[in-house]
Amino acid sequence: MYHDPAFLNSRIASPEDCDAVLRPTGEARGLPNEAYTSGVHWAAERDRLITRTWTCIGFAGDLPGRAYAEPVTLMGMPLVIIRDAAGDIRVFHNVCSHRGQRLVARGGPVKGALRCPYHSWTYDLQGRLRGTPHIGGAGVHQLDGFNCADHGLKAIRAAVWMDMIFVDLSGNAPPFEQYIAPLAERWRALWGDAQDRYQRLGTEGGGLELEINANWKLAVENYCESYHLPWVHPGLNAYSRLEDHYNIMIEDRFAGQGTRVYRLPDASDRLPQLDVWPRDKLRTAEYVAVYPNVMLGIHVDHFFAMRVDPVAPDRTIETLRVYCLDDDGRPDSATHAARRALID
């Protein structure tokens, strides 16, 4: 791709362009227009940025049972998330090692093994090649000199945090624990180590998918500021005003905003609250973008996670999941109604 004249002649955001974004307001300028419209630039972001750091590709809760496979696509690259029989999450390139056929077409339970629809090669849930029917001719299923152990699925480095599945396609990013540590440490002051007590809302009312006719960076940039609230979200600004927000910037991979007056009208006071959250910060909420494609919001009574999926230069899908503390589980309870209000 990088030898293509169209690429060489196109305007790609340079280090100077990026430096200009960070200058004082009176001197700063945005990225060039092509950074938000060009397919060449979009592909360069994939190859130079997205695949070289920890990127979210899905949610562990979307794999409801053990021995389950879910195909996903990251900027055109076919991947497959697998929950094995022990419940562990693994990620592989969704490509058969033989002729490059896409291995898993639809998500669902795996009965026995993953089977390629082309030549019926089979793989177990750890990605190991287990069957090569007729590889040596009709009725000959093994071949001298061919070692199945050398031809399993290509594994991708993966980590799960707050139900989100992150991958490092390059294999060279810092350990995930090191990558996420600055944000995890900041939020430990609010919820200690108790965030695992939040449970994801069920399928009904537990998620939302939005398709946006815009570049993925615009979605993230919008999330990181509250400047637009009075005009775009006047209802929200009525009780969480522009002036009630503060900016958040942590190193070079976490940015966003917080508020000290969080209150979800007609719902918040009926949701169970995390008991370890500092009592003097019950109205504190923080909304942070995790570079490059995650948007998080944490509150005393719930948190949400949104994955930003760059589908094309001018098309983005946002997938939302909401998490609350458990309640009595009755669908007619006030708490249940409040939980539903988080989505509605």
C-alpha cells in the first residue's frame, strides 16, 4: 500500500500536524481535512496506529456461554473471539491456516470443534489444528512431514478489562496492565477494587448500537468535551451545566471530562449505590476516552462502556453496554425501572 502513488501523493497527518493540535488555543489548528475523509488516511491509521496499541474489539458478555465463538471485524480485518470450555477468552485471526478461508461466519455455540467450510480442517477452542481430512489423498488424513502443531490458528494477544476485550495485533504494545494502569489507579480512588460488582444489564435494555455517518475520530473528539452541551444537549445542560464540568487528561492515552453534579433525573436515587464510593463524591462522575476507541463513563450507581468501530472513513458504529449493581431482580420493581431508564 505504501508504494501506491495515490498513497504517496495523499495528505497524511504528519508529526507537525499532530503537534499543531496541542499548541495553545490561539495557535492551535486541527488535523487536515483528509484525516477525516480519506480512505488512504483511514487505512494508514489502521496500519500505523490502531494495530499497534490495545484496541477494543468487543465485550466478553456478548459470548454468553462456554464453547462459544463470535466473529468480529476490525477495520476490515476478520477476527474471531472464542470463549473456551474453561470460560477463558481467546482471540484469533478468523482465517483457516490452509487457504485463507474465513473460518467462523456467525456467532454461536461451538459443538466439538471449529470447522473450515472449504476443506473441513478442524481446530479446537485453543486454536490447535486437530483434523486435516484427505490431506494425503482420498482417505489419507495425515501426511508425513506435516505437523499439525505448526499450523494452528494465528493467536492475537488479548486482555479483558471491565468486560471489554482488547487486542494488540502487533504483539509489541506494553503489557495491558501497564497500559491501563494510570486510569485504573485514578478510578481506584472512587470505587476501590469493587467495579467487578457491577453487572451488565440483560439483552433487553442492556445495550444500544448507533450508526454514525462520520469519521471515528469525530465521535471520540465529541465525547471528550462538554463545550457543545448548551446547544446540542440543552436538556442535559439544564442539570449538568457546561460550567459544572472539569477536564481530564492522563498521559497521552486518556482524555475526557468529569462533573461534580451527576444526577440522573427520576432514576438515579432509585439505583443501588456502590458502598465504597466516597460519600463526599456521590455526585462525581467521569467520562473518559481510552485511546483509541473506547468511551467510558463511571458513576456511583452504574457505568457504561462504548466501543467505537471505524467501519469506513465516513461511517462509524458505536456499541454501548450498561452495567449496574444487582437488585432484587423483579421486573416491576422501582430499581428495575430505573435501570431501564439508563437506556431509554
